[in-house]
Amino acid sequence: MYAQLVLYSPRSSLTLITGPTSLALARRRPPPLRLLLLLTRLFSVLKLPHSLFSVRTSKPCMNPAQSPQSMSAPFHADFVPPLNLVEFHSERVAPFKTGLLTWPITLYKADYKDIQRVNGPDAYFFVRFLRVMLRVLIPIWIVSWIVLLPVTSVNNSVAGNTGLSRFTFGNIAANHKERFAAFLILIWFSTFWIFWNIKREMSHFINVRQLHLIDPVHSRSAQANTILVSGIPSKYLSQKLLTQMYSQFPGGVKKIWINRYVILPEAKSPDVFVFCSDLKELPTVYDRRLAASGKLESAETTLLSTAAKLHAKALKKQGDDAAYPSESPNDAERNLTLAEKLVPHAKRPTHRLPVGFLPFSLPFIGQEVDTIDWCRSEIATTTTLLRQARRTISQECYLTTSDDVANGEDTPDQSYPPLNSAFITFNQQIAAHMAYGSLAHHAPYHMADRYLEVSPEDVLWGNLGMNPYEKRIRMIISYAATAALIILWAFPVAFVGIISNIEGLCVRESWLAWLCTIPPVVLGIIQGILPPILLAVLMMLLPIVLRLLGRFEGIPTRTGLELSLMTRYFIFQVIHSFLIVTLSSGIIAALPSILQNPSSIANLLAVYPSSGVNFLLHCLFMLNRYIILQGLAGSAGGFLAIVQLIVYYAKLFILGSTPRSIYDIKFGPRSVAWGTLFPAITLLTVITLGYSIISPIINGLAVLAFFLFYQLYKYLFLYQYTQPPATDTGGLFYPRAIQHVFVGIMQAPPTEGILTVVLIFVTLGFHLMINGSYGPLIDALPLSIADKTYKSEDSLEDDNDRESGDKRRDTIDSAIGASTSQPGPSQPLDPESPDKSDTDFDDLHFSRHTDGKVDYGFTQPALARPQRVVWIPEDTLGLGKEEVKANEASGVLATTAGASMDDGGQVVVHAPPVDLNKF
């Protein structure tokens, strides 16, 4: 008898066939399932009941969202987090059919090009970078080992050089100086080999990016046809003037979103729309409502769980349920009475309110309130505030605008005045790219900051109204703070190093002698465990601080923030993890000779860099950022995913109390932060290229590390990670990674005087040539492929019969005049209309797609999103449905769809949240 354990994933499903004597995997992800396989075999050997697993049959490519049973089993997702219930029929990869020992071969044969289809260009180019580094390093590794290892070690020796030091540049004896020619020749050879690969990869990048941008699916999206323009003068903050300005481009303007409000229920015509304005306190009100909704879900689930446990306890005590009414669970009076009996007022969920100006509450301080009643009141209050603000903004859209200011009229005061930025959506994709590269205004810095390929989910709404001069000043302050952080970061790192050597300090320094009295066990913990933990915490805090600096700078998108972080974090890594470690080790090694003979510094500089290399090779085995530990422990940990497994169960145990939290933990997609992932790999590249010739041993270690990383991330991006398309840059991280490669080329210490200096200038010239030739092609599309770009059916002009500029302006003016003279289905509804009730301002979606998904356009969530539906599990006592009715009576949307609670108070999720596409 065989049982099937079915595990659904974003890309395909996994079926684990268990039985008394056999164990097989019919689908993918073998490495992270090592523990599961061992446990399953143990269950078979011990003949434990298979009911511990979710037993059922299924089709491999079925959609879990269409099968509630696929989510109802308590065990089905526990070993392969996280899973997803969204359809991925167009993004599925080939099934991972393999055995317990043959999975590395199958993974090796998997096509990495599928990554672009399932996870976008960013993930594809990251894995390709690892592959390219393998292609670059393998010839260098082979040639350097064949040539340089004998040159440095055969019939040649320098006193004091043993072990790996025998295979470095510093091991060439004074009577064998002719052997330096081998290093010189290989440096030139490897540099030009890298040049060829860089040019080849930049050409490939431009090709792939342009194909991605004109892809029919992507090019039809609003993201592909919209630009964000900031620093707009107040004179141009109007529908008419912006339309006239940007309708000079092919196809004209489709929509104009003057940040940040929309009052259009649905758009069905190609007319131009206007959106406004500065939100002031609205995001805070919106966040308050979201927080209250989450707190209410937790309180409601706790109430139902308490009721279920108390009911079970009462039944067990009485022996039967005769004391409880037998009416239908839909009987409101019976259930409410039962709820009061089962959950006394003292056991209802409560919390304390913050005191004074504090944004958070403190234990034993502040007013204690009933959580459910307070949350319902808070949601109702914030919903009323949002409705009033949205109605006010809707009314102000009809007030005098800057069009009238240009005609000499006064502008009335507005509660929410427009910002100096706007999203402009074009009818043709090429028009957006032309507008991105065009000079828009005659004054300095005005309308100078333009952003292409922006999606609503990617926008940092708080950075859209910054003055262009303020933004430049903030940028200077931000990079100055980054430089200061890089310099000052050495102090906490040094403190961590001091902690790791307390035992030596207490002996050398008399005022620290009391540290020697610490018990050996405690001292061992302080020296061995505390420093790595503190260092890990410091390195976790660093990206957070750098992201805050980027946000302070005024970057308006999250992807832009990651691109900025990539540069800052890479600079930090190169200085702290590479230069300081290497130079300090070389200086310490050379210090005795320098003190004895200061004039020998010039000669020592040619010898002791190799000592730094040897020191670095030892560090590679100690620090998890460098080659050996990253290549072996890092890749093995990625395949085994034991940390993710532990974190998954910890989060499920600690945070998995509500249906929404359980859904997010079990089925939320996993992604990566490119701003920190790319620099970790490019740092490895810099270290390898910097010392690939003077210490050739490092080449073999680097090839092993890059190969393992290539297999790991190919596996992860094919079978585990899910990168949201809205936050994909189209591969813009890749050319920055190529720029980092140049840092590695120029980090190589000089080996043979003037010829190496010449090579440095050649490298600089090639660098400038690459930037000059490929730089303009990185972001925008050229006109030579305009015929392949997307064109809306509502385009104002036909490409085959271009209208003159005058005719186009007449068409625009007449269209604007017609649209403002009489309201149509695409115009803002009159807020004073009797048909416009307050509830109409609850869900201001811009349009609805054919698949039912709602499009809110480029609007701040506080201006359009409805109240998040409170998700309550359906329980066996029927209290969940009654709580839904009680919430609705208080003006709070709630539902029990897709979640249930058993008699023991355990929540089981059956389907995604009903409003998943809105949040």
C-alpha cells in the first residue's frame, strides 16, 4: 500500500511516494528534503501510520487555488516553505525527476535560461554572472596552474616561504628575476581575456534587455508605458499643460497622474485623466486602519480558539453536550449566548493603549481596552476619515487649477495641494522612452529627474514631492554620511575583535586583570560565541542603515533604492573586507623591516603584497564571505535549507495564529534583496581577479566556489524563489556588476613596473570605451526598434500617416475641451452628485481587468484601497459567522471564507485571502 504526500510549489508539485520498502521522488527539490526523506524512511521502517501525512492523489500541474483540499492537510507544506497558490502555468519549469544520488547531475543539466521566463531578467542575469565568472576563471585557472606553479616552486625558494607561500609572486628568488616575465605575460593575457568577455556580455545584456522590454506581455503593461517625472514647476501641474508638452511624442498621452489621488471608478475611454494630490496625514490614517485590521484578526482568532478549548473542556467534564442548545449554528441568539458562556469577559482579548506621545504601548501602563471592541471602533473611525478626505480631494479636483493661474486667475486654497511630480502614461511604448531621454524644461533641475519602467508597487510615495534642489543637497549629505559610516565602522568591528581576545588582553594590560578571574566556561563563551554574533548583527544593521540613507536621498522607487544600495554596499565590502584586511596584514608583516630600514619601503611594497594574499587565503577558511566557506558551507546550506526550515517552524509556532499570518508563512513567495546579494558575489570576483596571478592557488578555489554558487542559485531561481515582476528592473543590476569587475582588474598589485602601469591605463581606456558605447543603450529603447514596440489601439495618430504638429495640437485642445465641457464615463464623478454616497469612496479602483483583478493605477494606497477584509476562521460552534455579522454591524468588512478552526483551536487555511489582489 502506497501513500502520496503532495507538496505544491510556485513552479510545479512534488509527490513523495511512501511505502514499506520504497521511497521515490516524482518531482523536484531533493536537496532541501533530505530530512523529510530520512523521516519518511523512518516512518516506513517503524511501520507508523501514514495518517501522519496528508494522503491523497493529485495531478502534478493542477492549480492548488482550484483545489481546497490541496491546502487543508496539516502536513502538506511543512517541509518545503514557502509555497504559493497563484497560477504559474506559463512559468512552470520541467519536472525535477531524479533520485537520491543523481540530483546533482539533473541540476547540472537544467537549463539556466528558463530562469528568465519564470523569474525575470534580474534573476537570469545574476545566475548568468556566476556562469560568466566560471567561463572567465577556468582558462585563467588552468593556464596559471600549468605555468605559474612550476615557475614559483621548481628550483626556486625564498627563506621563510612554506606551504602555500611557495606558489606566490613573493617566492621568486633574487637570482631568478627572469621568471617575473611569466607573471607579466599572464597578467596581460588574463586582462584581455576579461576584456573580451566584458564586451560580449554587455552586447548580450543589451540584446536581452531590449527583447524583454518589447515582449508583448511586458510592453502592454502600464509599467512599460509610464514615466515618473519629478521637480515639475507649479505652472505645469495641470492636465492641459502636461498633455500639451508630452503629446509631442508619438501616439500622445493616455493618462496623467498628478500625484496622488484618483476619483475615477472605471476608465473605459482613451481620454486624458487628472489625479492629485499631497496626502498629508492620510497615509498615517490608512496605516492605522491596516494595523487595526490585523489586530482584530488576531483577537477574533484568539476568541474563537479560547471558546473552542473551553467548550471541549466543558464537554469532557460533563461527558456530553446536553447542557448546550441544539439549535442550528446560524441561530444568532444561541451562538451569542454560547459565546458569553464559553468566554467570560475576563478572558476576552485585551490590550493597553499607548500613553501620551508614545507610538507604542507599555506593559501595566495605559488604559486597558477590549481589543475586539476597540479595533472595530478604530476601523470605523479611520474609514470615516478616509472617506471624508477622499471626498474633499474629489471636490478640489474641480477647483481652479494652474491652467487658470497662467491666465491670471487666483488659485483657491486646497486642503491637499498637488505635488511637483506626475506619472505620465503614453499610448505608445516608444513615446515613454523618448520622453525619458528628452530635455523637458528650460530651467535648471526642473523636470530633470525622470524614471522609466516604474510600477505602482515599486513606488516610495513619501519621496515624490521633494524639491529638486533639496534632493541634490540630500544626495550630497547621503554620500557624505556613507563615507563617514565606512570610516567609523572600523570602531565597532575592532571592538568585536577585542572581545575575541579577552584572554590575551587581561594578561598584557594590568587594568584588565580582573577579566582573568572570569570562569573559563564563561570566558570561552564570550570569546568564541559572542564575537560572531555581534559581527553578524553589525552586518545585518549595515544594509538597513544604507537603505535609510538612500531613502533620505529622495530615491522614489524601491528598485532604485536597491541599485543605490548595491553601489554603497560594494564600496563598503571592498574597503572593509578586502583592502583593510589585505593591506593591514602586509603592513604588519613588513613592519619589522620598515623600522630597521625605512628606505626599504619601496622594495618591500613589491614583496609583501603576496604575504597579504597568503593571510587572505587563511581568512577564506575563517570568514563566511570569502571563497571556501561561501563555496562549500554557503552552497551546502542553501541546498539543505536547514536555517529556513527552523525559521519556518519558529515563525509558524510564534506568529502563525491567524489565517492571514499562516497563509503568509506557508504560502508567501520567497525573494532576494539584490542590493546585498550582488555585492557579496562581486566582492568574491574582486578578490579573485586581484590576486589571480600573484597567488594562482586562489583560482582553483574560486572556480569551485563559483561553480557551487552557480548550481545553487540556478536551483533556487528555478524551483524556489519567486521574483515579483513589478519589482524587476529588466537586468539593470548586471551592468553595475560588470563595473565591479573593473575594480578587480585594477586591484592587481604591480608585478613588473612600467608595463603593469601601461596595462592599468589600457584598462581605464577600455572601461571608458565600454561605458561610452553601451551606457546610452542600458535604460531606454532606441528608435531603430520603434516598429517593434507596443502601440495602443487608442493612439492619437497612425504611424503610417503622421499628422502635422498643428493638427496634433488642435486635436489635443479639442479633446481637452470636450473632456472638460461635459463629464463622461472616464471623467471624475461629481462629488456633489446625489448618486455618489460615502461608501463609493471606499474602493476607488481605476479599472477592472477581464480576469477580475482590480487596477488602482498610480495612486497612493491611502487614496484608493478599501478596508482590508478581516479574515476569521470558521469554527465548529458557528461563532466565526456570528463574529462576521457583528463586525459588519459595526461597519467592518469580515469573512470566514478559506479558513477553518478545528475543535482544538488549530487554524487551517484552505484558500488565499479574498482581497489578495488588492493588497
